[in-house]
Amino acid sequence: MRIKEKLKIKPISFRAKIIFILIIVVVMGSLVALSLGIHLFSNTVLKQARNKVKVDMNSALIVYNNRLRDIELVVHLTSERKFLEEGIVAGQLEALKSELERVRESHGLDVLTLTDKNGKVMLRTRYPYNVGDDESNDELVCRALKKRVVASTQIVPREELKKEGAGLERQAYMVFIPTPKTKPRPEDRETSGMMLKVAAPILDNNNNLMGVLYGGKLLNRDYSIVDRIRDTVYKGGKYKGRDMGTATIFQWDLRISTNVKKPNGLRAIETRASEEVYDTVLENAKDWVGRAFVVNDWYIAAYSPIENIKGEVIGMLYVGILEQPFLDIRNNVIRDFLGIALLGVITVLILGFFLARGITRPIAGLVQATEEVSRGNLDYRVEIQSKDEFRTLGLSFDRMAKSLKDTLEAKDSINEELRRSEEKYRSLVERVRHGIFISSRDGRFIDCNQAMLDMLGYANKEEFLALDIARDVYLNPKDREIFQGLIERDGFVKDFEVDFKGKDGQKITILLTAHAKRGESGEIIDYEGLNIDITERKLIEEKLKDLNTHYLEVLGFATHEIKQPLGILKGYLIMLRDKTIGPLSTDKQKQAVDSMLRSTNRLIDMSDKYLRLSKIETGELEITKKRFGLFQEVINPLIRRETMNANEKRMKITIENKKAFEMVEIEADPLLLDVVYTNLVSNAIKYGREGGEISLGFKENEKGFSFNVRNEGEGIPQNKLETVFEKFMRLDEKSPLRGSGLGLYNTREVIVRHGGKIWAESEQGKWVKFIFTLPKNQE
């Protein structure tokens, strides 16, 4: 019995049970609070991160598309410039190349190429300036040949890059760097490039196609877009020395432009995307948002497909936020929770014996607080009257709830910023001076900005939205049918010129650009677009056309009518000089007659040039070709005529390669070539150095002839070598020797119409040489 009594286990005291239960409750309560807090916090923060990265992707797409629109604007506006039409008609490809190369460089383009109306390349603006190849099969050029302006991202093969310019092939060439979690591919390098490309038709005044201008920006190894996305979206934020946000452009799954860094600090180009992203975005053309391992770190990332003009996926755009800051916040919260829980357990173990009676009430309060927080009542606070460790635990719990509340309020603040951004967008739309609208397929306006109302003269928006578009807005209702047919077929309409009628019935000429908005299943639900009022511009164009026609008529009439009296005056002056009608009594009279004769000759020369200008401008300049000896019919008579003028300035006229020159026979208009040589030699005498030499040169090759006129003198500045052939341009504005400013212009027109070219070379302060070519066989 005594042995049994000794072996009998003593029952656990109530206090021990309370302490044990208290410990269990504290531990379990802490674990529940920890679990709920972590779950709630993680879900809230990570969900907010995903939402933010979606918004960031929208901003990144705007930056990307804005760059494409900038290129589209440059190419389109350049294609409409008058110098292109004039240069193509006149065959002035060298001048066009110089001007287009300046446009390409000033706007940061890698490619700017001109084709003829069949798609054959006429000139390129990048060394080695390849020409002659056929670009009509290019997806964008093909559409531009149909008089449409098109812009898209396009994959450009290696052979095309080599033709477009030196260095582009090397810029696009990339060797794959092994990257974890990528999808296997048979190739190990990329030779083609991804380009933002735009093609625009070149049209004359009658809307006839003259050619196509296309340009583009190669994205491979160009970091301007991704860095702009980073600086715009993430404001250059850093976390522990690393960029908070990054952006990347993929060509298929290959990084070709990125600000993601490798461990060595270099940009992670030539690395590849993960297999999961590959399958979702590239294979199925869907957006991907989630946690992704990017090169060497984890990000909350978003990927969106990039499509070419045919709707085929050719790459991806990526934005991502470092995951580590969110993990650090979560870990800090877990550590705080664990510290609070551990503190509670230690407190119970030490003070349990003394605080058993009062322990249940604080625990109940903590349990209640946990339940309130789990239901979302983050304003709930633990009420503990005792001044002990449980009060500390309650205060810690309150700090946790406050931290969670602050996190959610931060989320609300971000949402409020998004709402304000939307309001700013709406405000921007209202401030745009052009009409912006949304219309239904059945012909009703759904919404518009104030500029649209002002343009058509409506003060009441409700009245405007009730209009039947075809009947009440279009001057010709059939134009609405044409517009709807185009946008339903292509998904967009670009620069569709149409006449609207205002509320007062007045005609308003509009340039309409719109696209079809589609629903989730791809069906067209409405149209969104922009109307630009070009009524005043059309009126100005018509006035300019009339003025130019009148100017040419007056120019031709005036120069023709003035030649006869000038010829009569010249005859009388010659008779006076030669004493045919009586002697001149004094030297002053002789000098006066000589001066008047020189002025009369200059007026006759100017009238001939102006008459020739009017014929050139109107296309009436007649070229009568025959085969003749250039030296005998043009050069010899010219030297006899100009020798007196040259002797006055003690200048010597020499012939280079004279024997060969005397044997040359060409097929051309002798009268017009006499005009060419007369202009060049008279300029050489007029602007040459006194006592200097004038030389006339000649060379022959398989394709044609090369002629030149060189004189010693001040020469021409390098920046004026191209402009000296422009209409009314004088070689020296400060010189007292004045001319019509048409000689070199007429000279160039004659040479061009003979199928040749002319240009100037000079060493300023020493000499100037004018060189022109003529083909052997002229059609």
C-alpha cells in the first residue's frame, strides 16, 4: 500500500493547468495572429505589387508606342515636304541624299531610305549608300505603295541591315548567353534585328504616287526606350544599390535592349526569357504577370507581346519591380510577430505563478483583437488594464494592426494617384485643340471633347451626341460609308480627308484619323479618333497655286515683251559706238555709250534668263538634240566672245587636254550647252581673281563625259556649295557685281534635263571648279 501511495502520481495543480493552458493559448494565439497577419499582409502587398506592375506595363507601352509615333511623325512630315517632290522630278538625288541624311541624323534614326513608285531604292542616307534593290516586297513598303502611311515593329533580316547601312549588321548580331530556366532552341545566335519602322507614300499635287520614304530605329543595343521607361515609371529609384524597376525589349525571347544588370554590372543583353514566359507570351500571345527570376534576381514582373504589322508576335516588352523590398517588409513583420510571441511565452513562464488569476482576461482580449483584425477591423485596439507584460504584448499587437492599416492606406493612396492620373488624361483630352471623339458603328457619337463641339459650332453636348453622323455631320453621306468600310476592313483609318458641315451648314474640311476599338472576343464595338480642321490650309494651298501660276505667266510675258525694245536700244548703241550714225565728240560720251551698252547687254542677258526660268518652271523648255562638235560650235565662239572681258581683268583662258577636247562629239542641244558654258565662264570672269587663270577641262569614260570650268579666286564656302544652284542665289551678296541669280539655276536645269549632274568644288580663298557630266547615249 505504501509502495502504491509512493508511486501514485500527484495531480497537476489548477495553477499549473492554468499556466499550461495560458502558455498554450499564448503560443496558439501568437501563431494564429502571426499566420493571419502574414497571410493578410503578403496578399495585400503582393497583390498591390502586381497591380502596380500592370499599371507600369501600360506606362511602358505608352513610352514604346510614343517613340514609334515620333518616328511616324518625322517620316510622314518629311514625305510631304516639297523638296522631295521637286528633287525626284528633277533627278537631284545628291541634294536629296544630303537633306534626308540631315533629317535622319537630327531625329536619331538609323535608317531613312527613298524608293521610286515601284519600290526600287533610289537613295539611302547611310554609308555605303546602296541603291537599286527592290523593297516592294517589304510589308510596310508594300502598304505605302498603296498610298498609306504605316508604322510597326518589324524584324529586319541580316541581308537587309547590310544594305541599309554600315554598322547595323554588327549592332544586331548577338550570341546567346546561357540563362537558367530558358526553353531550348536549336540556334545559338541572332543575326536579324528588331526595328521601329515607318513607311509613307510621296504624293504629288494630283495625289499621284511618286515614291516611298521609309525610316526606322534599330532597337538592338539601343537603350533609350528602356532607360526612359525606367526613369519615367520608377523615377530612378534604388534599393540597396540596385534599380528598383527595370525594363527590357525582347526579340522573340532574346534580350536585345535592357537595363537589367548582370553580376558584373553590365547590361544583360544576349540573355533569354524563362520557358514559362516563352509559352504564355510568345506562343499564346497573352500577357504574363507574376513572380519571375530575371537573370540573377527575383522580380514582380509583367511581360506583354510585341506584334508586327500582320499581328504576329515577334517579341516582348517587360517591366519589373525588385521582389526583395517586399520580402524584407514581410520578414520584418514576421520577426516582429515572433518577437512578440516569444516575449509572451517567456512572460507567462516567469510570472505565470503570480499572474494566473489575471491571465485569462488579457488573453481573451488578444484573441478578440485577432478576430477583429482577421475580419478587417484594423482600428480595433487591445484594452489591457494591467501594467505588465500583457500590456506590452497588447501594445505590440496594436503596432502590428497599425502597420497593416498603414499598408492598406498606402494601397488606397496609390489607387487615388491612379484616379488623379485618369483625371489628368481626361483634362488633357479636353485641352487638345483638335476634335477627339468616340462613335458607335450605327452612326452616333458616344463622347467627344470641347474642341470637337467648337469645330462644328455646337454649344450643347447633348444635342451633338444626338446627331445622326452620316446625315447631320458628313457633307456627303457616302463618305461615311467609305470611312466605315476602310476602318472595318483595316481596323484603322489614317489621314482620311473628308468634308463635314457645321451647325450653320458651312463646309469644314477635316483630316480624320481613327481606329476600331475591339471587345474581348475581337469584335468591333466602336470607333475612336481625331479630327483636324484643315479648311484654312486648303484655302491657302489653292491661293498659293493660283499665285504661282500668275507669277509664271507674268514672268514669261514681261521678259518676252522687254526683249524687242532692248534689242533696238542695243543696235543704236552699237551704231553710236562704231560711229555709224556720226562721231562722238568727247571721251566721256564714248565712255557713257560703252557703259550703256554693257548695261543693255546685262538686261538682255537677264531677260533671257528670266524667260528661260519661266519655261523651265512651266515645263515648256524645249530641248532639240543633235550630234555636233562641242569645241567647234560652243567653246571656240565662247572664247572669242569672252576674251575681251577676260583681258580687262588680265585673266587668261586655257584649255586642258585640248586635242582630245577638239575631237569630242556629243548628242545634245547646242544652244542650251552654249548657255551652260556662257554662264560658267562669265561667272568665272566676274568673280575670279584679277590676273588669274580660267581653265576649261574635259574627260571621257565608258558611260559619258565630264566637263569642268575652273577659276582662281575667293572660291565658295563649303556650306554654300549646294545652295549656289538655287533660284535667285548669288555667289557673293556683298560683291558690287550684281546678277540675276538665275544663271547657275538655269545651268543646273539644262544639265539635269540632258540626263547629267552638276556640282561645285572649292578651296576657299584659292579656287572654285564647276563640274558637270553628260551621258554618251541620251534617250
